[in-house]
Amino acid sequence: MSKPEKFLCICVNERPQGHPRGSCAQRGSREVLMALAEEFEKQGAFDRSSLVQTGCLGLCQEGPLAAVFPDNVFYRDLTAADAKAIVKEHLLEGKALPNKTVPDRDWY
Ligand code: FES
């Protein structure tokens, strides 16, 4: 296995029903994870990048949330339909998807 250039970390944290912060798992992050894994395989992204399941990334209200490191780019409100573009455009071509990134102003 070669050393990964990028890590795509997707939150699969799940909180109990009724928790005030909710969680990415309740918002469908496991479906997004499965779609990302499929796209990694189809597009050959595992040669240069790693797909990692994580706990809470901090902005639960914007989930499903994922982050690409070392780029420090966070994606919000993801669906399975976003997987193809994230893998192709960000991981393989190096261009973040501006319409899905978390703006700096959302960090507090
Ligand atoms: S539960 Fe996913 S970012 Fe907090």
C-alpha cells in the first residue's frame, strides 16, 4: 500500500433519538459512506487516498459532514449523489467543490 496523499474522513457518529444535536448517521451518512466507497473503487482513488470513518467532526447541524485532510476542507449536507464529484474533482483532480464546502464563517 502506498502512502496516502489525502484522507477523506466521513462522520458516522450516531446519537440517541431525541438528542438535541442529532447526528450524521441519523442524517444518512452511512449511505454516503457506501457511495464514497463505491466511487473510490470505480475511480481507482484508493491508490492515492484513504477513506476513513470518524466520530463527530463538530458541526453536527450541517451533517452529514466529511473532511479532506491535509487540505482542511469540510463538506456539509452530503448525499450519496455527491460521492462521484468529491472523489473525481477533489481527490483526483485537486479541486474542492465550493457549493458543498463549509464556509469559514460557520466555525465558531
Ligand atoms: S455528529 Fe457528525 S459532525 Fe457531529
